[in-house]
Amino acid sequence: MRTSNRIVIGSVALLWVTASAMGQFDATARAPQDVMLAFTVSGRIAVLRVPLGVVQLGQVLAELDDTEQRARVALRRLAADIDVALRLATQRLAQAEIEDRRTDRKGARSHEAMAA
């Protein structure tokens, strides 16, 4: 014999059907209203912050594990730092080469003046 029963607890409706006299139940929990969720980033849930009962507007439901994103940001910062350091070193090298040429010209002029 199968019977159906329905209980509403808070905002969650629970429907169960008895399967046998041994006390085994098949159950499904459903909210009275379905809501589609969309996210700007994907990832693994690190912390689930959904208490039993009613969910309030603006309530944080879950937090994502941001380990991978933090690592990406750190790598991008490191790459940017390396790029800046490389550009500075290139500029310093170019400046040193300009100074060497100036020094060589001054030395050549002095040598010519002494020879004359």
C-alpha cells in the first residue's frame, strides 16, 4: 500500500511516499519557488552559507575557492614587475651607451688637440 504525505517546513515543501512496511522512504525536497542563478565566474564552492529556512534578498549563499584566481593575479603582477624591470634595464643600457659615445668623442677631441 502506498500513501503520499506533504509537509511544509518554513519555505521548503517535503513530499514523501512510503515504499514498504520496513520504513524506507523516497523523498524529494523542493522550494515553493524555483530561481535561476547566474554567476560571473565559475569555480569550486569553498564555503556554503545557506542556513535552513528562508533565504533573504542579498544574502550570501556560498563563497568560491579563490586560490586559483589569487595565483593568476600573483603571476600577472610578477610578469608586470619583470616587464617594468626589463624596460628600465633596457633604458639604462641605452643611456650608458649614449654616455660612452659622448665620452669617446670627448676623448678623441682631446687626443686630436694634443696631436696638433
